[in-house]
Amino acid sequence: MDTPEWVRDAVFYQIFPDRYAPSTRVAKAGNLEAWDSLPTDRGYKGGDLFGIVEHLDHVEALGATALYLTPVFQAASNHRYNTHDYYRVDPMLGGNPALRELLDACHARGIKVILDGVFNHSGRGFFQFNDLLENGRQSPYGDWFRIRSWPLNAYSPDRQIGYEAWWGLPTLPKFNTRTAAVREFLWGVATHWLEFGIDGWRLDVPNEIDDDDFWREFRRRCRAVNPRCYLVGEIWGDATRWLQGDQFDAVTNYEFARAVIGFAGAGSLNHKEIAKCGYDRIEPLTAESFAAVMARLNAKYPPESTAVQLNFIASHDTPRALTVMGGDETAVRLALLYQMTYTGAPCVFYGEETGMEGGHDPLNRAGMPWQTKERWNLPLLEYTKRLISLRKRAPALRRGNYRELCAREGLYAFAREVEEQRFTVALNAGQKPARLELPGSVESSSQAEVRELLHGLTSLAGDLVFDIPARSGALFEQSVRDPS
């Protein structure tokens, strides 16, 4: 299985372009929501791609080495999942020149960029669908979509729409990917933007294009343009079908998110908000049950795929992490510690590093609070930066073998090891201190050096025995030298 090497070392930062940063270089519409007002389903705030360029110092200071942007192509919505023109970056975002500048600026800093590819459905304003609305049965594009009855009805809610649409939403007509012209069109979009310079695709609801041959050819054509491009599918459940080496490299790892949130936030989960999103339900996990879930997940996919999974604890499709975990910052910190020391590519949703809160869509898509930095949670920001810095410095945390050490009474500990570098990570999600005793082979080595890298260690007794405070995590580096 061939997955891109660069992803093993990547830390992603996810941006929702309309909500990240506005630039004066893009003329603004007159009817925009106030930047700091509550976000709404239909309102725009006016963020653009030049605004992202102007804030790359923040991205770089955080330590991110890759951006994942939700859709940027022209569409009639703030989220742009209802594409009108797949070959035109939305003028409200600065158009194609803005994407060109963003790619060049990111690549100059060593930052990769992947875009959101919405290939299951288009928007009502997509030209071929608009032709159908205008010309009905005489349209040459009748086989581009899944027509059920004539005439089509895209705007009257009291009548049947007459065509298949994503979740029945008339704004999102579903492509008929059995049609050769549609397949060629979508593959052409994918390769065009790779030739333009993007580094990969995050693929929206790819399971709804229930056609392995479509995705096999998609991968073949993308890799012919860029052999190192990253192809990650949005799959909420088991992804075995798509991770056999012939379709996707990885998936948006919701199984990981469920597990780490269920363990770190077991006592404070906001079940009401969780039920509103694709999670539906997250079960609270003990250390023992968390260990069982992670053991299954670690063994589930080929190791080459596990090494490049896109791991997050919040995204544009879920409530914010602090909200999901009931306002418990200790839970967020535990989840971050695990995310940044686990196998795969961690992904931070914009604003999480500042302590942003927000319920399910649209409340999780507020404007990045650039104008109110005094309200930022600076300790959380520094904690996130430090974790990312440690991950980037230590090969073991990015590429090392993963080995569980213990799981009991709220304490879960594991090791990441490569060559002579070993890290031990301990998460005490319990309400009382827990003692961690490292393996005997390490305890008996007189050459072992142990260095605390994060707060949380209160005592050291004997050979590598540690007391971890309640609701706390700790990270230790053990460098074992050859006695000779």
C-alpha cells in the first residue's frame, strides 16, 4: 500500500474560509454578518483566501505543516458544499488568483494544502443542472443527474423535487456517476487542481458514490499527476472497503475521535449536542474499554494507512471540543495529548487552539476571534503549541511503534518507540492520582534517562515509578544508550 510519506510527519490545521479572516484585498458585499456575531445557516462573514495568507504567521507559530480547507469553489452558500463552478474559486474568496497566492505562500513555508472535493453532488446553480431546469427533457444533460420524474422542481417546497439529492435537499442534486461524461468531468476537476498545485483532496461523502471502480480510477489519475498527493475520504464508520491501497490513503478518523472524546470526557460529555451531529452518540469509556477500542482500531487497517489517518477531536461537522466535553478543559487537554502523540496526522480545527466553543452547525463555525485576543485561552494555546513542537521534534511520536503499557482505574499509558528513542505517555482521566510503573526492562536499565516534558509529574520514587495527578497527562522521554 502506497501512502504519502509527508503525511506521517504532518500536523493539519482545518480552515472554514468564510470564517477565518477577511482581507481588504477582496471587495466585500454589503450584507455581511458582523464578524463577532453568532453564525447563522445562510449568513456570510466575508473571510477569504487572502485573509488566510495574511495570517500564515499564526499557522506557522502553532506548528501546523498542512492546511485542509473546506470548499473554496464558487457556490451560493457560506459553506460552499453546493458547487456552481468547479473550475472557479469563489470570487468572494478572492478567485483563482487568491488560491494561487495562498499555495505559493504556503509552499514557501513548507506547508501543504489539501482542498475539499465535493463530487457526490453539485449545487442548483451548477451549469448542467441549470440547463436541466431550463430545458427539461430536451436538455443534453439529462443523464448527468438521477431523474425520478418530470418536470423538475428545485424551488417549491410543497412539490416533489423529481430528482435524487443529498439527504433530499433540493440545493444538492446528486450526480449520476454511471454516466461516462460525468465521470470524466469529475476526474478532470481532480487532476486540474492537482496540476494547479494543491497537495491532495479531502473527499466529501465518498461512500455515497457506491462505485469502487470510480474511486480506483480517481486515485490512478490523481497519482499520475502528483505521486505524493494525499487522498482522504470522509467516512464516519468502518472504512475497510476504501483502505485496501487502491482507493483512499486514509479517512477522516471519526472512530478515533469517538474513542478519545469518550475516554477523556467520560464524566462531562454533552450528550445533547453530540446527538445533533453525525456522532449521534458517544459512549463514556473507562481506561480498560478505551484500551480495547484502540487495540481494535490500531489493528483494523493496513499499517501504511493507519500511519496517515486524519485524526481530529473537532471539525466543521461536529460541535467544538470544549462544548462536546461539557466545558471541561482538563478533558480537552487529555484529548490533545493523545491526539498529538498517537499514530497518524493530527488535525486542529481553526480556533480550537484559542478555546473557542460552539454547538452543532452553524454554531461551531464562528468567526476566528482576531479582534478579541484578550479573550483567548492563552494557556491552552501554549499547551497546544508545545505538544505540536514536541511531536515535530521527536521521530518516535510521529513514526514510532505504538505499545500499550497499562489500562486500569482511569489510567491509560502507552509507549512510542523508534531506534533508541522512547516516549511514554500517560493519561489519567480518573478523579484521583494514579501510579505508573514503567516496564521492568526499562526499570532495570542503568542507562535510562528520563526527562519530564509536560506538567503533571508530582513525585519520582525508585526506578521509574511516577504518580500522575487526577485529570492530568504526562509525557516522558526515555533515551536508552548502548552501555558499550
